[in-house]
Amino acid sequence: MTDERTGYRRSAKSARGEARRRELLDKVTDELGANGLVDFSLRRAARAAGTTHKVLLYHFDGPEDLLTQAVLQLRERRISRALAAATERSDLSLAERVRSVWPTLVGAESWVLDQAIGLAMYDAARYADLARSASRQYLPTLLSLCPDDWTEQRKTEVAELILASLRGFLIEWRTSGDADGIEAGFAALARALEREERA
């Protein structure tokens, strides 16, 4: 790396550089949420951000980094909406809180996030972090929905059960659209969570 490039990186990490990076990422994330991952490129991202691909390379470590950061931001938006839905009422059971996040999971941007998982499965060497980061992002919210008096191990076990179930429901919804099957799965998950809360 040249001294000039190192200088660029230092200025990109300044408060002003970070603010510009967030602004660019917001615009690219909005574009990705509207148009998906197919044919994603630096040039397409640059058009959406109203800049050049060279400016994006100044703030990001390449197209994979930019794509990953945009997907992470899309997930954060989804998680914020899901958490708001789950905590809107304090009198809900754990099963009811989990059920309340479903409309958010199948909302407008869900198809893009599904594409991200597919991309990670298709080219794991290149996009593995898209899949690995999903669990890291979703688990804290699921842990926070568990009763406060549970042990950390119990919270983790139940949160992993919920995460695996919701992923399965999403795959079913995306691949077959079997609403009745998903409802049956939610009924079984609800019974399991109710038993867990009573234990």
C-alpha cells in the first residue's frame, strides 16, 4: 500500500469521512432494498449514491465489502422493525412476541435478504460472511425477547430454536408459499415456547 493510499485511508476514517461513508452506504442500501442483488456492481451502486465508483472504493474495500455492509444495514433495519413489533405490548407471551415479528420478516426487503443467503450458499468462499453475520445480528434480539430470569444458557438454547424455526419458515414461504404449513409450524413452535415458559 502506498503512502498516498494510506493517507486516503486515514482521511476516510476521520469524523467527516465516516459521515460521508454512512451517507453513501444509506443510499446504496436503499437501492439494494429496491432492486436486489442481481447484477449488483460498483457502477450501479455509484449511480444510486450519486457519485463515482472510485469514491466508493475510497470508502469501502471493494464491491464485496460494500455489498456486505449494505446487506448488514438492511438486516439492521429489519431487526429494528421486528423488535419494535415484538415489544409494542408488554403483556405478550414469548410465543406471541415471536409470532408478531413474522410480518416484518416477510416484508418488502425480505427477498433481497433471501438473495444474500442464496449468494452465500452459492459462493461460500467469497460471500460466507453474509451467512455468518446473520446469526450474529439476529441472536441478540431473540435473546432479549426471553424472560429476564432465565439463565444465559437457557436463553441461548431457546433463541437458537426460534432462529432455526424462523429460517425454516422463511425458506418454506419463499420456495413453496405454503401458508398452511407455516401456520402449522408456528402452532408447534408456540406450544414448545409455552412449555418452556411454564417450566
